[in-house]
Amino acid sequence: MDTEPVASKPKPGSTRAPHAGVDVRASRVYLFSRRPVLGVVRRTLSIGVLVAVDVLGLALGVYVALVLRTVLYGDTLTWALLWRLERD
């Protein structure tokens, strides 16, 4: 009776010898194959977008705070409020 696993038998017409003790269903992840590279690119873009949204939110929050301060003190409201330099 044959005791070898079925997966280790060569296919008819195949020139490659089977590897003893290696499961043919197991896949090896190569560093530069498509799936890991796409994962790294997707993760990098995700981090970049989150950083950009955070910076935009902080800038808008500072601008809204300056607008509210200007309105409460009764000064004139200008769009260049962030870039205006005043000297005492």
C-alpha cells in the first residue's frame, strides 16, 4: 500500500520533482509581490489622508476661534484675519 500523501505525487507530464514534507497548498508571501506592495501603498495613503484631515481641522478650528474673537470684541471681520500683522 502507498503511504505517500497525494499532494506530493507529481502530476503526469510534470518535470518538477515533489518536495518531501512540503504542503503544496501552503503559499509563500514574496516581499515584492503585488499583494504586500498594495497593502503598504493603501496603508500609506490612508495615513496621509488622516494627517491631512487632522491638519485641516486644526487650521479651521484656529480660524473659527479668531473669527469668534473678532466678532465678540466688535472689530471688523476680514478674510485676511490670519495673515494680518498688527504692531502695538
